[in-house]
Amino acid sequence: MAVIIENESKCPLCGDVINELKEYILTPPLISNELDELFRLSDSGIHLDCINKSNLKDKLFKYLKLYEQYSSKMRDLMLENNPKDVIGFNLLSSDVAEPISKYNYLIMLKKNILKWDDFEDFNFIANDFLNKSKWKGVTQFNHLKNLLESIVNN
């Protein structure tokens, strides 16, 4: 969940400071791709009035709900297994027109990767997404590239 400092942190939609004068919500780190349109709303405090006026409102709340379901499933699977044996894909693209979006929030055990029917398809789509420069990480860490390496090297 986002951490904000009232009267210092700013709403990513309007640029005004976050404080008790305007109701706001905190969002979890939904996506680590800076090029995705939901990135600026990820892991932040956002005024509810601003969200309600935004064309991203429906998309944001859709992915907040999916994130909550995903987190719950990840937690359960990690309690049942060694957490190192669980791989989660997180939100890869909020654009449903992108082929990679069909793998959003996928969770599996690493031991099942070789049996995964879509392994080759995902590998191709993810590499294509990277090669077309559709992914940019916040730091030098690239979640999608790391995910691919984890799967291929398993």
C-alpha cells in the first residue's frame, strides 16, 4: 500500500497535495511498467474527486479488485508451499489489447512451468513486448525481464 506524507505528497491526477481537506485513497503497487497508463496511479494517494473525474476510474477499480484477489491467492499458495516455489506474474499490462495482458495475475508453482501449455506463447509474447520497448522499469530492475529469466531458467 502506498505511503504518503500529508501536506507533502501530491495527487498524481491534479498535482495538489494530499491532506484531510479532500478525501483520498491509497493504492497498492499495481504495476512496475512506467509505460503503462496505470503506473502513475500505482502505489500512490489519489483524491477521490480526481478519480471520479478521470477516464481511468473504471480501469483503476477493475485492477484494484483483481490485485486484491491475486494477493489473496498468492498468500494462500505461499502458505501451502515454500514461497520460493511460487511464481506470480502481477499486472503485466492494463491494456487488454496487448497480448501479454492475458497473462496478468497468473500464479503457478515453478515445478509446473515445464508442463505449462502456454509456456512458448508467453515466452514469445513477453520477448516481443520487451523488444518493442513497451516495458520500462522504475529502476534498472525490469520485472518482466526478470520474470522471463525465472521461467526460462527454471
